[in-house]
Amino acid sequence: MTSVSAPEAYEFATDDPETAYEMICARYTESTFRLSGHRAGFRLHIRGTDTDRFTLERMRQSVAFRTGTSPSEGLFVARPSAGRCQVTSSEQEMRFGAGETVLIDPHLPLEVLLDDVDYDVVRLDLGPTRALAADVSGLAPDRIRFRMSRPVSARRERHWHAVAEYVRRDVLGDDEIAASPLARAEAFRLLASTFVHTFPNAALDAVNDPTGPGPGNGDPAVVRRAMDFIEEHAGESIDVGDIAAAAGIGARGLQHSFRRHRGTTPRAHLRIVRLERAHRDLQVGDPSRGDTVSAIARRWGFTHLGRFTAAYRDHFDCLPSDTLRR
């Protein structure tokens, strides 16, 4: 299970290069720092929201400066809206500007040039993201390495930014939703799984390879153990890896078994169980006590009220508000 700490908003602004350098070292990784432009024109403004598993940040920096960075434990995806960037490792060099999206290599020392840049950055914790990729693909985590790269397609790139904006606006931007441990865990899972399907990596190759080794055949008992685990832990921040471990099978094998014996996926089944738990709570809820549809939806990990309402209507043939008022 991947727990995610409560989000903390932060903002930092300075026109002093030395202060900026100290902040960069403290917040990201050990670095060197060299100003290329005129000192009098230097400005740095950073605003974002931080958890122990992911960060969404917006930075505005004037004047060119160069940094040398050590390998980090973070996966950084950057997209400038203005200015130019250049990132160089021992393996490659990447130059990019407004509207271009790049994953920064977490494994190698880097030389970075930022020149009068506005950009958005998403940081994901490397270990849990790699673990999720391993669960999805069936590969050992140490076989999965993320290199400096661009998205695999324009469609995947657009989807990545839509997911990041959704987490920024509708999860972290809503105090009630952001206070839910389950909602935060689901937000990380959504970001991490979208990341794995957006940038080149061995897990994505394995998932897309029709000639790869089969996932193994799980019998109905495997599916039953998985379903029992889901029933018992639906209110917790579980993922497919947790369910597979409880069922005694690999994640890909579990996916295959669910499709074969249930015609669905473990995550889809988990979603239905949570939807039915929300339905139960709506049935016994009382608006006069302050019970609301949105609070009950958040309790079961549904952070987007419109999508929850649509899924509820499709499953129960009525609106959640109708159930609560009965």
C-alpha cells in the first residue's frame, strides 16, 4: 500500500542568487550553481504543493543560470511555457522550450541550463513509481529504469498533462478532498500509472509486447482470494500489487485471471466495491446530520463528484442525491 502524506503548499521568491542556490540544494539535490546573466536581473519564484510521494510545482526564473546536479530519488517531468532549457548527461543532451515535455533522468549527474524560464514540474517519488511499474509489467523493479526522454506520443503527452492538472486542481486544490488519505493515494496511483504509460521504459515495453511470456493462469481460487482481500481492504489505499500479493500470484497473472474468470480487472472490481460501499452509506445517511454526497464519495476514494455521480447513476439507475434523501 502506498500512503501519501498530507499536502503542504509552499511559495518561495528571491532576487538573491545565493539564497536561490541554497534553496535548490535543500529542496532538490546537491548542485553547483553558476549565473550566466546579469545579477541585477535575477528573480526566482516557485509555488507548489508537496507530499512525500509527489509534488506539483510552477517556477518562474529570469536570467540564465547553470546548475550541476547529482542523481536524485525523484522523477521530474518539466514543461516550459516560456524560455529555453538544456539538460545534458553523460549519455545524451536534450534541448526544449515552450510547450515541450521532458522527463529528466533521475539516475545520472546532469548539467542544466535554464534561461528566462516559466515552467511546470511534476515530481514523483522514484521507488514507489518503479514498484507500480513492476506490478503492472511483471518485471523485477531493478529492471525498470527511467531515462531522459520525451513522451511516446502526442496523445499520451496530452493525457499526462490533463491528469496532472486534474490532480492539481481537483485533488490538491480542494481542501476536503486533499484531507482524505485514500484520495491522496489514488491521486498518486493515477499520476504514477499515467507516467509509466507516457514515457519510454521497460515496463511499458513489456505491457505492449504481444510476444512476451504469458502472465500465467490463475484458477478461480486466486480470484476469490483477491476478491476477499478487496472486500476487507476497500477503504484503504490498496493497489493491484497489494491485491496480487494477497492472492498469491503476480500482478499480470491476476489481471489475466480476472479477465478470464470475471470478465473485468482487479481495479475495476475494486471500484465497484467502493461504489457499493458508498451506496450503503448513502442509504443510511441523513442530510439533517450533515451527511453529503460529496463527503461520502470522498470517503470511498471518489475525488471527482461529477464522475462519481455518472458512475453511480450507471450502476444503480438513480442519482446519489436521490438515495441520500430517501
